[in-house]
Amino acid sequence: MARFDLPMGMRGHPVRPPRSGMSRRRSLWERIHLDPWLLGLLLLLMFSGLVVLYSASGQNLDMVIAQGLRFGVALGVMAVIAQFSPATLYRWALPVYLVGVLMLVAVEIMGDMGMGAQRWLVIPGVIRFQPSEMMKLAMPLMVTAWLSRRPLPPGWRELVGCAVLIGVPVLLIARQPDLGTALLVAAAAVFAILLAGLSWRIILGLVVLVAAALPLLWINMHDYQRQRVLTFLSPETDPLGAGWNIIQSTTALGSGGLWGKGWLHGTQSQLEFLPERHTDFIVAVLGEEFGLVGMLAFLVIYLMIVCRGLWLAGTAQETFGRLLAGSIILTFFIYVFVNIGMVSGILPVVGVPLPLVSYGGTSSVTLLAGFGILMAIHSHRRLLSR
């Protein structure tokens, strides 16, 4: 059989064949540490969200432009964070966590009031933001760093340490009051713990503890928070008061039918029956104007993002990266589930926006920063594996 050798170069080394266009594209994405599939899905979601927001805001173009600019800033933050290695993220875990806790303390002391809650810090003439959003990333970052230094699966001693790390910021957020965000911040840490491999005996014990703590939680809830739970159970008892929001949102969802009423032609939203239609209840606008088909299209995009994120998390080489990436993408899934659940009436209203669709700046930056961490873990893993 004839032997085919590569031609020799100037220095006696085999000359490599020209790299294909696909190889060059892969090399480019590796150099900028971004995942093209995940980035493409996020851009598609954000563009679709702006289309829905234009209708939900009453065709307010200024609001749409402002949201687009916020998306631009969030994408920049994502691209910057993606450049850092998992080792750098690990070193930053404790400082970021401590800064987040200090800002929550600052909110408690001198936070800005809005809609009956003290949740914001204001730098006059510069920015107004919610430090609790930062904890959605700082919490899983700190808990995964803590767990990765200890034997896994974690035992009760490790869980007590995690409980302290989780309890301090969660209690500060709940005092603002913002029970919805407090639960989501706690969930981000709990996912990291579950992914570390708890035994069923410990999981059962924790479930019993949580169930036993529910009466205490009920007693310490604010009146409006208890009213939300009661309204969830029976919204028709106060249709013009506490039950108004959920009744209008479910009416909007149901009236959309299979194909919807058409973009800009929703009655509940355009006639302003639907409250908070550009933020927490924007999914009701989506369902009314685009129908079940439109809702399913958005759910498919979200599902593809979650699946891609889980695949990236599964390729992580070290425990810290695997736990952190997994907790971030599962927390993203919980945001979607809770928002759609509360708007459709299967969960109490807790004030959680629909990711990258609802109007808001801080939440968009936080979400895309999390995806930046996810891409950083995956892209640096690929470079190390060469």
C-alpha cells in the first residue's frame, strides 16, 4: 500500500493542512471565552422579550430602548466575567459575598424606599440598584467555594456552615421585606448543596425541619405576605382587591386561546386591566397576544437555554466549577418556573420577574453575569483539556 506523507516545511516539520472555516470559528469563540450556542439563545430571548415589552409598556419606545441599553450593558458584563478562570472566581467568592452582605446591611440602615419596601441603594445621579440581586450570584459562589474545600458528600458539620452562610443574607433580604428574592437566594445555595451529593437520610431530615419551621415562618410574615398566600388559595374572595392581579392575569392567559389576539391587540393589557404588565405579569401579555403557541415557543427557548447550561455544567473539570455552574442554571430555571407559576395561579405572587423579558436592569445584569460565569467555567475547561 502506498504511503502518503505530509509535505515538509522550511524547518523539517510537517506542514499542517489549512484549517477549515469551522475550526477557525471554534478557535475564535475559544479565544473570547463565549459559547456561541448559549449566546445565540440568549440573544433570541432578549430580542423576543423586547418585542413583548413594546406591547406590554403601551408601545412606549423609550422604555424599550432603555431596556435594550441595559441588555447591552449586561452583555458587556457577561463577556468580561467570561474571561476569568474558575481559579479567579474561586478567589473572589469570599470578597464578593462579604461585599454583598455589607450592602444588605447598608440597605437596612439607609436604603431607599419604594412601593412599601426598603430594597434599594442609591448613588445620587449615578445609579439605583438592589443589592439583593447581587446575592443571587454571591450566594452560590460562596457556598460552592465552601463545599469544594471539604469532603463530599457533605455531612451535618458542613451543612451547619452552609446554613450560617445562607442564613445571614437571607434574613437581611427578608427584612426589607422581599420574601420572594430571599427564597430564590436560598434556593441558589440549596441547589449547590444538593448537587454536592446529599444522602437521602439528610434530605429527609431537612424536609422535616423545613416543614416544622413553616408555622414559625407564617407567624413572622407581614400581613400583605399572608394575604398573598390566602389570595392564592382563593382569589375570588376579594376579586376587586387582593385577588385582582391573579384574576386579571389568568383571564388574559385564557383569552389568548391557541394563536392569541395578535401583537398589540391584547384587551386586558392594552386597556390596562392587567397590573404590572411590563414587569412581573408580562407573561400574561405574552399569553394573551401570542396564545398557547407563543407561550410554547418561549418555553422552548427557555428549555434550550437550560439544557445547554446543564451540558456546559456537566463538562466542568473540577468540583467548584461543576457545582457553581449547575446551581446557576438550575436557579435560572426556578426564576422561569416561579414567574409563570404565579401568573397562571399555581403559585402565590412573590414578585419574581420573567428572566430577560420583564423590564428591569439589575436583574438582567445579574442573570447575564451568571451566564458569564457558566461560559468561563466551560471555556477555560476546554483550553485546559488541549
